[in-house]
Amino acid sequence: MTALVRERSKITAKGQSTVAKAVRQALGVSYGGEIDFVVDEGGRVSLLAAETETDPVIDGFPAFLAGDMARGTPIASRLVPAISRRG
């Protein structure tokens, strides 16, 4: 296996380490981004850009609202006054 980037980093007393700029750039990760550490059975570690996790309920909500509005009796419009009265 040919390495594209190889950098060294020290572990601090708090168990933290800095991900070198060249590695961040290779992964396409910047400040606030997330990375995954993957350790295989042989003890080899891979560092990967974290995949975005999705929530099927949240992801489906816009389609629910669109269908609700298309039916002409939007349930969501009745929720807004109900929610605003709670406060």
C-alpha cells in the first residue's frame, strides 16, 4: 500500500492529538468537522472523514408537509396556533 500522506502527531496528557493539516486536507475535513477512527483486527488504524448520519423521521418530514399541503387540509397549519398557545 502506497501512502499518500504520512504525518506524525504526539498524544497530550489529556489523550488528545492534533490532526495534521495535510491529513485534514486529504480527508476534506476542516474546523468543526468530524472524523472516525477505525481499528481493524490486526491493530491497524484508519482515519476517515465521518459520514453524515441521517434520521429517517427528520428526512421524511418535508415530504410529509408537502403531501399534507397538497391534500388541502394541512394539519401542520393547525399545529402552529396550538404550539403558540402553550407558551
